[in-house]
Amino acid sequence: MRILILSADYPKFLRDLYLSHPGLAEASYAEQMAARNNSLFGVADFYSRNFRAHGHEAQEIHINNAGRLLKDLLHLFRKCDLLLL
């Protein structure tokens, strides 16, 4: 099964995350997601990690992170056979 989990983070959390990790906004998508998940805020990667552990393909998108994280994610989508509207 393929699973896509959409999450939104509180703006104050995002501000604090990036302020507490200098240079994170310029880091790669993977590095930003690791820092976000390592914070253990909200659901972190609990859902997707456990879906993958049970043999499913799972990905998370944090839809309100307007920084490089979202821009990098859109770049990844452009490489896929998906239609974005």
C-alpha cells in the first residue's frame, strides 16, 4: 500500500525550529525533515516510519512549511509521474 500523510505544523513551532538550528533553512530536504522529526513535535514521523516497518510505502508532507523544505518537495514532485494542479 502507498500512503501519503499530510501534516501542518504550528507557525510558532516552525519559527522556533529554524531559529534553534542555524542554517537549517538552507539544508537539504532530507536534513530539514530529519531535524523536524528529531524534535518529536506532534506526530513527528511516527505514522510513516511504522507504515514502512510493516512493508508499506509511506511519505509525509508538512504542507505549511513555506521555506526550502516545501520548495525542495515540489522539485521532487516534478521528477515524478504526478499531475499537480
